[in-house]
Amino acid sequence: MPRPQLTVRAVDSARINTELAELRAGMDLRTEWPAEVLAEAERAAAVPRLPDLDATDLDLFTLDPPGSRDLDQAVHLARRGSGYRIHYAIADVAAFVCPGGAIDSEARRRVQTLYFPDERIPLHPVRLSEGAASLLPGELRPALLWQLDLDEDGSVLLADLRRAKVRSRRRLDYETVQGELDARTADEQLRLLAEIGRLREAQEEARGGVSLPLPEQEVEPVDGGYRLDYRAPRPADGWNAQISLLTGMAAAELMLGAGVGLLRTLPGAPESAYARLRRIACALDVDWPVGMSYPELIRSLRPARAAHAAFLNECTGLLRGAGYHAFDTARGIPAPAEPGHAALGAPYAHCTAPLRRLADRYAQEICVSIAGGADVPAWVQDALPGVPRLMESGDRRAHEVEHACIDLVEAELLRGREGEDFDAVVIDIDERKPANGTVQLCEPAVIARCDGNSHHLPLGERIRVRLTKADPATRTVRFSPA
């Protein structure tokens, strides 16, 4: 799935890079590697455990943001009669990590890769994450290889998993793939990506699942400085994500059937939350006819429209409450009573990004054991109950980092411009204090708090706002109505 986009390529970045370094120090993040971790990574990279099964004949490709080297997944798509066959190779991190060893212990401290505008703090040493374990083109690699057979409607007929050695052939990026598809110059595999992706989107709709098409904030250089821009997801982003989601759902079904696993769950929102959204839709003049479901409404919206973007922003509240649930019925740890992920309309597991997320290595090991008729390794069973707590702490830290980076760049972009007026859209209001809320500037791409006076902020409408504070030291930006 697309990862956070916070790449700074500015000519003069000394000041902000200094501030980012101070930010990392203030958050007490581990940026250096203990010597024993690096030594263990070198040894593991020199002699990886390669499986006997040879799948190097598969014409696999990776699809990631430009310049990425920590490549977790590679895919091969083919027709199978009236249906389809997907081979999905996932980096086999366990082939390099000794349970209880130095790399394993450090990964449990880091939990997941953290992304800053100027650098990454990886989960695993770069020698592995961007080298020996990454599915780089032309390189022989150990992998967990899923075979997913679909019918003509995109429904799963078979899901199987084996360890195999693979060799990816191509490293592609989203913009290039979308451009080739739009220009009708794409090869058969990329055309199948779009075809299968659309079928899986239809399956998602039939399940009652929904993906929010929210634009992302990106940091970009301009005139030797910085700018923030909004990037709406491309169709190719979503089609690639559907393959990952399909694999995660297959993994969840496999684990639930065996009574042991690690799920990513999201409870359904209460009716009061939907009632609130209906009030907001009315205030924004977003047409939500009686009888139209929430997923149908989301698919009818156009994020480029100010009112629709404001409504989609409010919808993110329904996604709060996601978490991890470990279960092992043989050891008396029950599966969740409600194992589903409400946004997907199905049970789901994180298993496709083991280079960047700790939980995926455990889910992978459970799935490959079940598929091969073997016992789940004791090191996985012993660690499993504590993984949800680790992942929750890692998620909090990753969200804190992402918000802090955006806040810092926003404050840097606007420093010294206090008193200037900007065009903005009100995308949220404080229900307790409707004169206060959140605005999204049209230019630059800043989202920040707006503190009003006695008049309510007009949700979803364009207004003029005045910058009252832009302080990089506290990463604070504030506006008031102009």
C-alpha cells in the first residue's frame, strides 16, 4: 500500500534539516544502530536462508514511490481461464532475523519504520531493508509467495502460501504506471492490475467496505525553498492497494480457520456517528438521499470539491479504534468476537510489509506454517500475546512523527507572514465551540486551526483567514477569520 509521502528535495534545506534533527532528538528516537545489530545483519546478508522452491521464472514487478529501496512486495498477474492468478511475493524477513537475536530485539524496540522529510528511521538495518532482504530487481531473494486464484468476478477460489526463492524483474512507480495505463501503452500485466483492481473494488463495494479518497499533503521544493501540496490518490495506487488488501484478507481467513493469528480489526461505528455525519452532510449541502448507504455516498463524492473534501475529512472519525488482536485458541487466547475490519467489510491482517512493520513478520510465519501443515514456531506463539501492545505504541509514535513533520514544515513555510490573509475552506468545526475549527488553505497546502470570534465558522465554505501565528519552535500555526 502507498506509504507516507514526506520527501524534501529542496536546494536550501539546512535550517529545516537542523530542526528535524532536533525533533528526532526531542522525541528520543533511536537513529543509531548498536554494533551487534549491524554485525548480525552483515552475517545474515552474507548467507540468507534460501528456500528449495524455485519461482525465479515468474516475471515479478514491484510498485512503489519513486526511489524506494525497501521493497516488501512483488507481484505477477496472469489470466487463468475466465479468471485470474496472482502470485504475490513478500520479503521473507525471517530468513535473516534470528528469534531473540540482536536484530529481533532492536526491531521490537522500533516496531515500524518512521518517515521524516529528510530521512527514514528504518525498522531493520539498511543492509537488510534496502539490500539483502529487499525485492530489488535482478536479485535472488527468499520470499513468502502467495498464490491467489480468482474467478471472473474477482472472488477468491484458492489461497496458498509457500516459501520460495524469487527474482523481481522490474521496479515501477505509481506515476509511471498510471501514465502508461492512461496512454494505453501498458503491457499485459499492468492492464491486468487495472482489471483485477477494478474487480476487487467492486468486491469491496459489495462487502460494504469503503476507502476514503482523501488527498495527502506532500512537501515539495519550489524556487530553492519549500511548498506543501495536496496529492489525490491515483487509480493505480488504489488498484495496487487492492492486491495487498486481498492478501491480508486471505491471511486473516487462514488464521481464523486455524485458531491462531494476529488480526487488524476495526469495530463498526455507532449509529450516533452516522447521524452526526448526516447532520454535517446537510450543513455542507452534500446530497445524501434516504436509502443511500454510507459506502455508496463516499463513492459518489469528488474530493476536488471543497464541500466534499470537508465531508471526507469528517469521515475519518469512523476509522478511529483500529487495533491489533492476537489469538491462539490452543493456548486459551480466544479469537475476537467481532474479527472484522469495518472499513474493509471483512477480517483482515497486516502481512505484506514486513520490512517496515513488525507485526507482519509474525503474521507471515503463522500463515506459512498453517499453509504447510506445520506447527506455528514456538518463538511466534510465545511473542504473539505482546505484539498488539507493541504495535499500538508504534502506531502512536508513527502518527506523532507524521503530524510533527507536517506541522514543522507548515510553520516554516509561513514564518514571518503573520498578518497576511489567505483563501481557505472550513473543513471541521468544534461542536462545543462552533466559532473554532480547522481550515485548509488553497495555497500553500496547509491545514491548521482557526480560532474565530462569536460567529460560527461556516463548515464547507470558502472564507478569508488571517495568519496569527507561525512558530516552528512549537510547530504551531494559527489563523483567525479575516
